Amino acid sequence: MFIEMRDVEYVYGYKTPFEKKALSGVNLTISKGEFIGIIGKTGSGKSTLVQLMNGLLIPQRGDVIVDGINTKEKKKVKEIRKRVGLVFQYPEYQLFEETVYRDIAFGPKNLGFSDEEIEKRVKEVCELLEIPRAILEKSPFELSGGQKRRVAIAGIMAMDPECLILDEPTAGLDMRGRKRIFNIIERLHREVKKTIILISHNLEDVASMCERVIVLNSGKIYFDGSKHEIFENIQLLEKSGLIAPDILYLQHRLKMRGFKIERFEYRIENVADMIVKNIAGSITKEGGKE
Ligand SMILES: Nc1ncnc2c1ncn2[C@@H]1O[C@H](COP(=O)(O)OP(=O)(O)OP(=O)(O)O)[C@@H](O)[C@H]1O
């Protein structure tokens, strides 16, 4: 088990008049190599959950164990950060160095790596994240929105964490920028074998990449299972305040009309194949009756 959460509760403003319980009764296990999507409406506790996973927040109740280390062990915070890298929502707001190179190098430098190792890591992550060498000496403030986002992710990747958590990584990007970031994230999982945890309030984004989906609702885990199970249960999504993609409503409507649906799909081409198969089947059947 790589990350384990046992009966976790987190309260903001703990023991003050402004207490706000953000999470409670959270039990969760994540294995190396998984690609998990976390969805939930605004304020459901997604960001709090992932900040507990890299020791940025410490639960008042319960335990969070990362690769055998309890996040309550204060002396081991660096060890945890090395293993779990968290890319915040709008990470470009955290770019603060004079050049792109220095921004990407900041993390590994902090972890005490040699200049030679840092240079090697910066080169590697730039290739992975499609960051041209030509911009390394530029100020991060001169970059486009998509470039800034990729540089911010590169800064976390340069620390080579086993697990990469991305909190709404495409927020505010246009369609092309979103596609590019998602392609990169998929490659990090498939080729570089990183454990990926992706937060989104959008099931479509999550469905296109993850197999396992966790739905949060009012600070509790409302669902934890395969995306296909969720697809079958639109009410579950609606009850947790999420909007199901149109493609799911279409399949449910077709099912009500007698279509045989073995598995609810997200991809439009798979749905099209299923429709063709159903229609072909009914033509053959009718043909057989004659
Ligand atoms: N620093 C804070 N102080 C007090 N309450 C907070 C703080 N941060 C979050 N909260 C509250 O904790 C709850 C969970 O917030 P959290 O940010 O984890 O939700 P979220 O699902 O990530 O929301 P969003 O999708 O808007 O980012 C919310 O009710 C929120 O208002």
C-alpha cells in the first residue's frame, strides 16, 4: 500500500470559534501505479484530502501513512514530499524565480541534489513536459498560460516523486491547452509509471483517463470504485451535486428504449459502435422472423 488513510478527520480553525470540519471518516488506500480521479462539487473536500496526502495538512483524528511513514512524524516531512508531489490549482501563481530554469530547479535544489544532478533532472522533465530549451532563460512571467502550467508541473516532477497529485491541472486553460496537459499526464502514468491522483469537478476529464474514481460529498467519501460503476449510476452523481456528461444520459435513455448495453462508455466512438451493434442486431432478428 502506498498511501493509506485511516478514519481521517480534518477541521480548519481547530479549537477556535471558526471551526470548519472539511473531512471526516475518510478511509482510503492507494497502491503504486494507480491512476485515480477525485471528483466532487466545490467545497466537498478534494483539496483538503490531497493536502493531507503529502503532509501539508495533518489530521486531528486518524492517520495518513505514506509509504510506511505517518505524516504526523514531523521530522519526516521531507521524505514524504519526495514521494508525493502536489501540483496546486493555478500552480503558475507559485512561479517566483527569475528564470524558468531556476524555477524548475528549485525543488531538487531544496532536496540537496548536486548541480550536475539538477541539470540532468531539469533536462529530463523539460523533454517530458514539452518545454523547449529556448525558454529556460526566460522569465516565467513571459510565458503563455499553458507554458506556465507545464513549467509548474515540471518543477514538481523534477523532484521525481513516486506519486503526482494534480489539483484541477487544466483550470483556466483553453481546449488545446487542456488536451496537451492531459496527454502529458497520461504519458507520465503510462510511460514513466507514476502514480497519479487527479482532482477535477468534471467527470468527463476524469473519465477519459482514470479507471478508479473517488467521489467526495460534504467531506465524506461517497463512492470509491470503477468509473463504469459510476456511469451506470447517474443518481449517485446527481445526489453528490455533480452533472453527468450528456453521453451518459444518452446511453441510459437508449437502455430504457430496449438497447442492450453491456458496459456504459465514456468515449463517443465506443457508444457509436454500441448503437450500430444494437441496430444491426435488431435488423438481423427481424430478418430472421420473416
Ligand atoms: N483555509 C480554510 N479555512 C477554513 N475553511 C476552509 C479552508 N479551506 C477550505 N475550507 C473549507 O473546507 C471545506 C472543504 O474545502 P476544500 O477546498 O477541500 O474543497 P474542494 O472540494 O477542494 O473545493 P474546490 O472545488 O472549490 O476547490 C469547504 O467547506 C471550505 O470552505
